[in-house]
Amino acid sequence: MKTRTPSTQGHSCCGGSTETVPAGDSNTSGFLKQGILDVRALPPARRHSLIFETFKGLNQGESYVLVNDHDPKPLYYQFSAEYAGLFTWAYEEQGPEVWRVRIGKAKSEKTAQS
């Protein structure tokens, strides 16, 4: 059975808004290395589902660094729409070739950045 992940519907960042992934095929452990999720080598259509699945796997107060080849600002808006008050977002590097963003699961709504 295939399912469309809500996090990738209708969104053009990373070129991936219509890919379906097999239900239960959300193992991110092979991609997350020492708290860093580098999606630059992945096909654009796969990136968002992996980024959101990694976020969902975090405990409150935990974070990871997303490494991307373009500014993931549209992804920030998507997080804001789907996880308002539940995530943190802090740029660590802003291009021009590499962007690093620390994405975390807020300890509480008061600590979230929006």
C-alpha cells in the first residue's frame, strides 16, 4: 500500500511535492549521522518526506542539523503550517553553496520559533 505524506503535498521546494512512499517506509536512521541530516545527494522528491520523518522521530528538546544545497525557507513555512509552536529553526550557515539549519522539537510551545 502506498500513501502520500501530507508534508510533501503541494510544495515545490526541493522539487518534490508528489512522490508517494510505501507506508511504513520512513526509516531515517541510515541518513541521520551524528545529528546531521545531509540531503544534498538525495533526489529532490525524497527530501521533504525524510526531513519530516526525522523531525517526527525527535523527542522534545532534541534537534538535528539539516544540510541542504539551497535555502530551505519554503520548508520553514511548511513546518510553520503543520507544526506551529512545536518546532525550532535556527540557521547555522546560509549559503551560497551550503545551508545548515538546526531543526528541533520544542520543549514547549513557548520555546518554539515561528
